[in-house]
Amino acid sequence: MEAARGAAPPLPRARERPRRADAIRAAIDRYGAGSHDARAPQGGLDELREIAVAFNEMAAALAEQRKGQLGILAGVAHDLRNPLAALKLTVDGLRPDRPLPCEERLRSMLARIGKEAARCDRMLTDLMDIARIEGGELDLRREARDARELARDVVELYRPTAHELRLSLPEEPVPLCCDPIRIEQVLNNLVANAIKYSPAGGAVQVTVARVGADVSIAVSDRGVGIAADDQRRLFERYFRAPSSSGVAPGVGLGLWAARRIAEAHGGRIEVTSAAGRGSTFTPQLPSASGAPPA
């Protein structure tokens, strides 16, 4: 009789299992039905508590991703507004009910239309590339190229800006086995960032060098720089350092995509920076002799 009395207390705890399991299942059902703030109660038995904690952590991570995706949409809409406004303003000067401007002005207007259309196309291309990277579908089409030519093409693209672009190249060819479009995408991102975060007229330096079995293409600026605490998160999705978020628009995906492209080539991107003293981003890629097979 005494033994039976001693065995009685576990019964309420046994009844607790289905109640806790039902509560967790109800939270999962609410989440699946669209209530993204639904969370499971985390008390009770250890194994049920672990399931509830895992579910809540997953739901919080998805909420953060959703927030970042909405930020992308807002950022893209903001960034597209500027070139579209420039296109509209330029096209308004070519209305069919008005005489055409002189040839010199017409050429200038057409050049601006081409430039702004190219900006829109680049933004959309970047978005599609990000989707491919997210889906693990980044396709590399490797070719034998000279890293000096890739760097020179990117620098010449940004020559018309108000910044001083400097290019330092070795005399000998620097062979790379890479997807040239993807590597130019990385360099475009780094040079564009260096220009955005530098004062008007500031110098941007691009340096190509051989470092052992690797090829380095360093992009340096004298801009706002990055605090040491922020450098650890630079390549995270959607992250923007506080020192840069108020200087230029963006959604925090350019460096993330650049790193993924470099890693797909068997390389990496290194960064050195100090707040107020500028930054240097250096893609390190295997040379043609050390590159992984396509």
C-alpha cells in the first residue's frame, strides 16, 4: 500500500506530456497558417522543451530572414528610383512634339540614357545572381585570363567618376583560371564601394600582385573606414556597418555575394580597415596553375 502511494505523484507529470505536445503542435499549426509570431511554450519535460526551443529558434531565424528580404525589396526600389528618374527626365527632353536639341546635346542625352539603363540592368543582374547563389546554382565558366586585364577593365569603367583611380600592375602577365564575368563582378563591387565611401576626389588604388601560389587584387580607399567590431560581420547577409549606412544606400548583399564568388573559385577576400582611415579589400584567388578544376 505504501509503495502504491509512493508511485502516485508521477501521474500528473505523465499527463503533462500530451498537454505540452498539443501546445507545441498548436504553435506549429498557427505558424504554418501564417501567424509568424507564433511561439511554442518552453516549459515542461526536457525533451519537449528542447523541441519547443528548436522550433522557436527556427521561427526567429526565419523572421530575421524575412526582415532582410523586405529590406532588399525596399533597397532595390530605392536604388531603381534614381536611374529611372534620370531616364524620365532625359526622355522628357526628347518629346516628339518639340524640336530635337543640337547634335552635341543629343549625344550627351543618349549617353546618359545608356548609362542609366546599364545601371538598371546591373541591379537586376545582381539580384538574379544573388538568387542563384542562395539556391546553390552559381555556374562558373572558367577561362584562362590575365588578372591585369580584368583589373584594367574595371578601373577604366569607373574613370569618369569624380575620384582619382590609380592602377598598379606588374610587368609580367598574372594568369588566372576563372570566370571573368564573376571576378569582374567582385571587382566592380569593391571599386564601387571604395568610391561610394570615399570623399569626392579621393584616391582609390587597385593593385594586382602575385602572392605565392595566389593572385591578389587589392582595392584600397581613404574613406570612412570600418570599426574593428564591425569587420567580423562585414560578409554577413544584410549587414551594413553603422559607419557606412548613413553615407550611401544599399541592402548589405554586395560583399556577401563577392565572398561567395571568391570562395567558389577556391579563394577568399581579406579586409583591413580602421575607422576614419579607409579600407583595403583583397580578393585572393588561386593562380592558373593552382586553380581547382572547373
